[in-house]
Amino acid sequence: MSIRIAIVRDEPLFGKRTYETIKKEFMTELIEIESPSGIFIDDIDLDKKLEKRLSEFDLIITYIKQVDMTLELVEKLHAKVSWIIIGIWRGKGLKNQLLKYGNVSVPDTMCELENNNNPVYNEFSSKFGKPEIKINCQGERIADIEVLRGSPCGATKFIADELIGKDVKDSPIDAGLKVQHYPCKGHKLRLFSDEESHKQVASQLHHDAVKKALKDSNKKSKH
């Protein structure tokens, strides 16, 4: 399956690193929109040309800070595309409202995505989401790391490159710490959460991925 992905944003701060990462695997476009400013918005109407353009994609990832624009986009497009992933959201109420559409994901962090029963979403999450890696060791050193599934922001590949040649024993902890050094904006995507909580989640996911890969590598070497 060859899927087309649109990354939609209303601020230049978000989405660029995700675009640069996933375009290496899938046909991807970064689309800029303009959201209305202000707290009280009487009426939002998605531009018809933009609606038509976005309906031609299989999967949409939104980095839209304006809540009402996010709701409008999902309302107009959820029945026209296979899946929508919400990269920015504010509050459990909004999350629950968006999840009612059925083909919408509202992750706490983009590096926790896993497969479901939708083929388009699964095609994407087979490459991007919860980190999964394969490690080859030479003695007590890491010789090579293959990223089977990585964070859409590119953090998993960054960590894998950093761990080559490092001591096996310390590598799970090192992986968790190196997430702190990667300039990920994930903590800004949950508009009501703090930086530390997001980075702790990302650190734990990468720590666990390295630990599992080392365990699998050790089993393989014994057979």
C-alpha cells in the first residue's frame, strides 16, 4: 500500500521535523493554514479549496493550535479520509469529543502510536510511533542498530546513531537520557502539560525499546 499524508499546521513552530522524518517513507505534504485569532470565535468555516485538497489524502496529521479550527477540520474531513491524527490538543473534553468520530487518534505523545484495525493507519504506524529497534552486538559493545519503528519527530534515529559503539550495559539508561538532548517539541503539543512529563514518557519508551532489543539480541546469540 502506498499512502499519502498531509501534515497541517497553523504555526511554523510545529510539524517541520515530523514532515522531514516521515517524507522519507511516505508521500507527504506540509500544508500551512491560517486560523482565526482570539478566544471567542463566532464561526469558523474551512476553505472549500483546502477541504477538497485535504480530502485527497489518506491520512492527515494536524498541528493546529486553534481548537475550533481543529474541530472544524475533523468535522469536515473525517468521513473523506481514512484516518486523522491530532498532534496538538487541549483538555480531556476535547480529546473525548474527537475520539467519538471513530477514525481519529488523539495521542498523549506521537511516539506512543501502535497498530489498530485500520489499514491506512497501520501502514503509517508500522514505520512511525512506539519505538521498536533491532540491535546487533559485538561482545559488550553495540555494533549496529536498525530502527524498525521510530518516533515521527526523528528522536529514535537520533538515539540509535548515538548508541553505536557504546557499552551494552548502560545503553537503556543512555537511550532515555539522550531523549532529553533531542530538540523535540512534543511537550508543547499537549498545551496543558509540562515539558518534564512528556520527556519522561518519551525517555521511558526509548529506554524500554533498547532494553527489549538487547534481550532479543541476547536470545538470538545463544541459539
